[in-house]
Amino acid sequence: MTTAYDLLAEAVAARGGDIAHVEAALRAQEVETPSWGYGSSGTRFAVFAQPGAPRDPFEKLDDAAEVHRLTGIAPSVALHIPWDRVDDLNALRDHATELGLRIGAINPNLFQDPEYKLGSLCNPDPTVRRRAIEHVRECIDVAARLRSDAISLWLADGTNYPGQDSLRDRRRRLLETLREIYGALGDGMELLVEYKLYEPAFYATDLADWGSTLLVCQELGDQAKVLVDLGHHAQGVNIEQIVVLLDGAARLGGFHFNDRKYGDDDLIVGSIDPFQLFRIFFELVGVGAFERGVRFTIDQSHNVEAKIEAMIQTVLNLQEAYAKALLVDRAALEHAQGDGDVLGANRILVDAYSTDVRPVSAKVREDLGAAADPVAAFRGSGYAEHAAEARRQGTAAAWL
């Protein structure tokens, strides 16, 4: 009996591809989930509590392990300090190891303290700047002790009104403070610098785009790279082109994956514009990002949807986008591009995007010992119900 997987394998072969190559790449794929995606979160207006929300970083790791168990490709967890601060870092690292996980990027918090009202690393008050530097240095120490190899840094710094502060002085302060932070990095540790077009600063954000961030990273050194968040751009920005530009400068450090309709909506990646996600993965495959260790981290705020199930769905969307990118007939595409065949080249991309890759994705998950249908497996596992009962007492971890 011919299966959906058999038909897909035949279609791949007809394009001159090899389904075994696609499977091997998918088995090697790794997605990093964020600890803050499991805890209670909300909008600027409210936090919506959910039954079974983890009460501490250990329970966040438990939930992350369930996502990895069912998908097979989510073995690392990004942490946020101070949200995930614990008294015993060795115990947290050991707990992750026992669950088959490892600690991913460490994310400092330079936006919540009252002292940061006018900024952190760019604040006009040197006392506040010193506080921010010391916090990042604490995070570097945490990363070293947890055997993490990355600090993921996002600044809320900026100004709301013209004349509020000197733009030149803020740039000088930014470089001075980042140079000190960069000098404290351990061997083999990366500083991933994230940018955002606006919010909470609305007039001038100190790191507003990939270009200004690239310039900073080039000033700092080879261990500083740019982190791209899909929700941190103006409407219509060509993010896949940014992939190529940053790769050309050898500064593509990683991604924070989510999706958006208007601004930094932090929706499930691929839920609004799956074709954009495919286009980004097409370029990521083209520049060899998966072989070079570019970090792929989820950064979403699950406010009304069930958190673990939302994380599972996100991982599946990333897996399927990668699978489709691997199916592009690149030889035919190069030929069409060389001939100036505009629509022919576009059809080659659309053909790969339109392919149903669920059969090969399910097979890869089963090969990894995970679930063919992770969402159904999670709903039938009783994990959510057990967590809700076991975590009835205490206070859920939250970022607001």
C-alpha cells in the first residue's frame, strides 16, 4: 500500500532530491525553548493564570522536558535572570541533565527595575549603568556555572521625546558599557545582541535595527553577534534578506522565533505568516546556518492558549518550515534565476512551500523516539491534568 510518506519520497526524487538527506537534516535540528514561555504571562493589561503553571525554574524544566519528549528536537532551555534565579545552580543544572536537557542562553533583565526607567546601559546616571553592568556580569557567571555558552541581551533603552537625552552620549555610553561586558565573557561564550524597532521607547531606541546592532558587534569583537527577533521590525521588512546580510558579515548569531500581525505580538511562529517563516528558513539553509551552530530560540508569550501545547505546536511549525526549505530544488532554481525566468523561479519556491511535509516530519520524530502526533500524544498523556493537581499550592512563576 502506497503511503503519504512514499508519495512524498517519490516527489522529492522527481526533483532530484533524496528523502534520506532531508530526514538526516531534520534529525539534527535543534530548537531552544524559553523558560518564560512556560510561566504565567500576560499583556500590558493583565496576567491570565492557568492551572498547572510552573512555580519555579525546576518545574519549568519539567515542562520543557515534556516538549522535548514529544518532539525530539527541543533539548535546550533558555533561562532569564532574575526570573529563574535559584540558590543552588548545581541542582538546577543536574535537574536539567536528569531530564535529558541542557541549559541554553542566559537572558539578563535590564528593563523591569525602577532604576531603569530612563534606560540601563545607556542611562545618564553612572550608578544605574554600573548596576546594569554588574547584573550582566552576574549572568555571565551564571552561564559559566550552568555550562551555557551564550548571553542573550535585549535592551529596552531609548527615549520617548526629542531632546530628552543626547543621542550621541547614549551611543557612547552603550559602547562603553558593552565593552566592559564583552571583556568579561568566558572563552567560547557568545554575546548575542538583540534589537527592536520600538517599545518601550517610542522616539529613539538605542538598538533599533540590524544595522546599528551589527556596528556595535563589529566594535566589540568576534564573540558578539546579532540576534534577530521576528517581531522586532517595521511592517513589511524583508527578514530573509537580513539573514543574508548578517551572514555576509559573519555576525548572524541567532533567532528569537515568534509571529506578529501588527507589532511585537509574540504569537506562535508561523501562525500568521507561514510563508515568511519558510522564506527565512530557505535562506538559513542557503547560508549553512544549521551546520554552523546558529542558535534557534522560541520567544513567545502564551497568554490565552495552553502553554505546553502552544510550545509543542511552535516546535512543529519550525520543523515543517525547515523540511520545506530542504525540499527546494536549488539546481533548478539557480538555472531559472540565471535565465531570468522570474515566474519559473518563484514557482520552484512555491512548489516546495506547498508540499505536505507532515509525513516525513512524523517519521523523523518517531525515529527519534518521540511522537508522530505530539499534540494528540500530549492531550492523551494526562500531563496537564497531573501538573494542575500537583501544582495547586504555591504561587506560579510569572514575569509580571
